[in-house]
Amino acid sequence: MIRHVEHVMGTVFSFDVRHGEQAWPAVKAAVALLHRVDEVFSPYRPDSAISRLGRGETTPARCPAEVMDVLALCARAEQATGGYFSVVPDRRLDPSGLVKGWAIERASMLLRERGAPRHCVNGGGDVRLGSAPEPGRPWRVGIAHPLRPGDLLTVVEGCDLAVATSGVAERGPHIIDPHTGRPALELASLTLVGEDLTMVDAYATAAFAMGDNARDWVRATPGVEALAVTASGRTWRTSGFPATTDRPARGLGSGCVARRPPAASRHGQPG
């Protein structure tokens, strides 16, 4: 078993790989991929391709090929969420609300391709689960309660699954409704699950901004399920959300707690 923690993209990434030492080259390649993504997409690096593009110093065609790919995915997310996802959240080009999930998804794919399918990659609270850590036993992901520090809201069990949470627990009301320009206040947290962390991560931030309207939007969106806590402490979930219990045990076994890092260590658009 390999466990590795990497500080990159302004947050903490953890790798839990249930293979022997022969998987280290795959883990190192996945870490290198994350650093490459940071070099290209960080809006805080003045020399990054995305910063130069935002300042008009270059064009999409002259940027690395993945820039065009990400901007196309951002356009798809914006259309799918009715504009609640935005690639210009602060009136400057910043696709960070999608990039972290996309980077984790690519790291997971790389691990699979290099013979390490049994893995969990957690990037600042956004989690990509690979194949089962051991026969007959799924991964378990604890979802932190946004209104009860130190407590778990629930535990998600599964394999080959993406889990993303947006909320106020770590940073307070920081997610902006792009239609009003004001912080979204109706929800305390919203967790989405699906197959592809690229869109699950982007959708989680956008759906949080929708408030209680997120329930109808998720129900109408194929491939995603949701669990929400409202600002008053009420909870709701869609019928396919794969939670094991509403009063989870303290021990997670093969799993992790999906918790975002403090504000000072976040990168790009908050989620």
C-alpha cells in the first residue's frame, strides 16, 4: 500500500494506492501531472498560460492544447447549469472551479493506465475513487457536517465514483451566485456524486449557488446525485445518493474524510 501527500495547486492532495511498491512510478507520474496543471492553469502565477490568456497576451490556439479542452468543458458546465458555473467568477479568466476536478480525474486515469486501479485521490475535499481497495470491500468517504465541527454528516460507500462537496464549513459564505453577485446563503453544504469528477466538481459549486433550487436541477441532470444541508440544518437528498447512514461510525476503515483545507491554502475559484 502506498500513501502520499502532495502540496500543489494551493491545496493538499492525498493518494491512497492499494498496490505495492511497484506502483510508485505511477504515483510519481500522477504528482507530476498535478504540478503541470498548476503551471498551466494557476490564475496566481503571472506566467501561467491561463493568466497570460486572461491578460490578452496570447491566444487559445497558442496555449497548450489542454487549455482549449478545459475552456470547452467550462462552456459545457456553464450551459448545463444555466450560468451558475462561470469561467469569469471575479470578472477575470479563472477556470479553477473545474480544473481541480479535471486534474484529479486525469491523475486517476493515469494510475489506472499504469496498473494501479485500486486507489483513492483526494484533492482538497474532492475525491475520486478507483476500484475496490480489496475484494468485497468498497471505499468509504466521510462527509463532514457543515454545522457541527468534528462530526460526520454521513458516509458514502462505493467504487469508481466521484465525490465533491461545496459548503460554508471551512470558509463561511464565499460562493457567489453569479446571477445576483451576492453570496449564496440558502445551503450550508451540498455533496454531489457521479462518475466523472471533472463535471461533478464544477456542478457542486454551481448547484450550491442555486440554493434549494439545486434539488430540482440535480433530479433533472443524469448521472449525478446529491445530499444537502440547508442553512437551518434541514437535510435533503436525491433518491440515488449512495450514503450508508445518517449517523456514521467514527471509524472509516478504507476511506477518508472529504474536508476542504483552510481558506489560505485554496487555489482559484472556491467550491
